[in-house]
Amino acid sequence: MSDDPTRTNVEQQVVEAVPVESEPSAPSDGDAASASGQAITEPAKLLRIASMVRELLDETRQASIDEAGRSRLADVYQRAVAELREVLSADLQEELAGLAPPLEGVPTESEIRVAQAQLVGWLEGLFHGIQAAMFSQQAAARQQFEELRRRGLLSQNPQAPDAQGDKGSQRGQYL
């Protein structure tokens, strides 16, 4: 399986910050990521932590956990939240801190399940936000490209109907 050319190793990818915008913005001279202030520096790490937390939540739903297990799960939860904070921008760290408070002492099964479910829900919302931002950026880029292409065709063919209003001299364009 490791020699399958269609398979990629996420850990070998070099990834920079991924901007997460709450709403699409018009292109400007400034950097969109710094304007929104929301970024993820290590997406692969974020995905690994999210997968682990989701799996832990599934496991805690299926089995009754003793005190030692609950203590261990609380430690894993706290470490996962700390690891997440390392890859998030300051404003996303604040949001996470408000939604994922520390578990005190040995939590009950219910407390662990609620905390994990809350964290999984927040991570899924974050992923949906990233997808929406990427979609809107892609749509804006496509629109800019179409506008540039349209302007480029007009400058190459000044006799075009849009430039002169003369429909009799229209030539076929394949682009």
C-alpha cells in the first residue's frame, strides 16, 4: 500500500498558515489573513487531534469507564486542547478556551462525554468555516480570472462588439 502513487503522506507536506475568514472580502492591498486574524498554522496536526478526539468520544460512548480511565481521559482531553492551542491564532485560541474549559479533578463519564462532544463540534464547525472560506476565495478568484480574461480578449480584439458596438465585424473566439 505504501507504493500507491495516489496516496499522500500528510505529515510530509509543508503547510503554511491557512486563513479562516468569517465572510468573503473584496481584494485589497492588505493581507486578508492578517485582516481577519484567524489562522491555522499546522492543519495536519489539527486533523490528527480532531480524529483522535472523535475516536475517544466514540469509545467513551460504548463503554463504562472506571475512575482511573476517566482520569486518563481527562488528561488526554487537556493535552489535546493544549496541542490545539499551539496551532491556532490568538482569537481562535480565545474561542476554544471559552468552549473547552479545563476538567477539574476526576470528571464523571457525563462530563467527559459532554466536553469531548463540545470539542468535536467546535472542530467540525472550524472545518466547515475553512471549507466555506476556501469556496468563497475560489469563487472570487474565478470571478477575477474571468474579468481579466474578458479584458484581455477585448484588448487583443479592439474591433469586438463590446469595444465598438459593431456586431458585423464579430469574429469567433474559442476561449
